[in-house]
Amino acid sequence: MKKFDLPLWSDTAFLFFVLFLFLFCLFRFYIGPGAALAAAACTAAAAAVLFHFFKRARRKKRHEGEREREEAGKLAFHMAMSTAQENAALIAKCLNAEHADDGDDGETAREGAEEKGAEKTARKEYASADGDRIQTRDGCAYVRFRFEKVTADELSPMIRAEGGHKTVLAGGFTDEAQKLAAAFGLTLKGAEEVYELVKESGNMPEKMIEPPVKKSGFVQKLRFRIRRDAWRGYLFAGAFLLLFSLITVFPVYYIVAGSVLLTAAVFIRFFGKKDDK
């Protein structure tokens, strides 16, 4: 059963109410109350529907990206807790699965050609683990997963090492390390790229060492900041001023002030800072 997206529907209803109230107070100066009510409802409903579909597509894309980054972070944490030899063996296995359909390496052996015409092709694996290194047909790869980013100093020995194309796989790299690698043609693969490799090869570890759950502190919740939930006060004040404009003799001020407050409520609700969770 598909999960009901309460925040999305709440945002849609909120936008409809704000637009309906503003448009009704505006239209009633040009058309009758009944026509103003209908026009405001139709216009606000159309805008709310368009907003709903636009927001749903963006939320879906964002949630998928956040889920991928979260899973990549879990794998990076697991590999940082594992030994370099275990990580190298895992990456080598993934690389061999990725290049399983590559062409022959030129050394083909045939056994029992006369027995039912069966042919067996001897193929050399694309990658093989050697300690914390992975030797491939194109060069070698270094596995350097840890909790801190790999620095430029750590890349220097790999750049000086002999061999073909070199690749470094890690959870992250400093800016200096990325600049140095780009200057010397060193390929860097971060946590998300390694996650894609492991996932696509079907070799994701069944039981991973998961990071500790983050707990939101009481002090952080009390820090001064513009919070997203502050929109309620702006909405109440703006709605009150717009409704009061229906009975006052000079309504322009109340319409302008109420519109400004409603705009602030919309801005804070959609763009305000979220509480840490």
C-alpha cells in the first residue's frame, strides 16, 4: 500500500487557503460576493493542483537522491570499519562481475571439442585483490576507506608508483587531493560511486556495520534561528487582517498588510529552516 504523503497534502491545503482568502478579498471589489467566492475557489484550486503535482515530482526525486546518499553513507561506514583486505576483495569481486561479459584475452583453450561440440573458453579475471590493492587489466586500484577524507599527501605515493592507470576508492577526498589527482590523471571514486558499483554488481554485504543513530540534542532545539514552523503566526495575522478588510471602511491597508504577512507565511513554510531531527 502506498504511503500517504501528509506533508505534501498539508502544503497543498495551506496554499489553497492562502490563495483563496487573498483572491476572495481582492475579487469582491470588482464582482459580487457569490461570483468572487466561486472565482477565488476555482483559481486557488487550479493553482493548488499545479503546485501539488510539481511538488510531488520534486519530493520524489529528492527523496530518491537522499535515500541513495544515505545507503552510500552506510556502505562507506561499513567499509571504514572493515579491513583493507576485505574491502579490496569486495571491490575486486564487483569489478569482475561488472566485466564478466568482456571479450577474450587472446588465450583460448578448448577441451573436449569432439564431445557434443562443447567449448570452454579460459578467461582471465579482470581484477584480483592483492592485500589492500586491486590489480586490474588496465592498471591498479587502491582502497582507502576510513572515517576521514583522503588527503593529497596520501595520494602522493600512489602517483609515484609504477603501473598503468591508477584508481583510488574511498569515502571522500579533500579539495587538495582532488586537484592533485586531476593534475596527474589519477581517478577518484567516492562513496556514491562505490555504492553504485557494489549495488549494480549484486554483491552488497548482507549484514553491514551500521553507524550509530544520531540523537537531536535539547540545546540544539533551543538555538535561536528562523524556524519553519513560525509560519503559523504569520498566517494567523495575515488572515485576520484580510478578513477584517471585509468590514472596515478603509480596507486597502488591511489588504496590503495581510497580503504581506500571508506571503511571509508561504515563504517561511516552504523555505524556512527545518528543525534538526
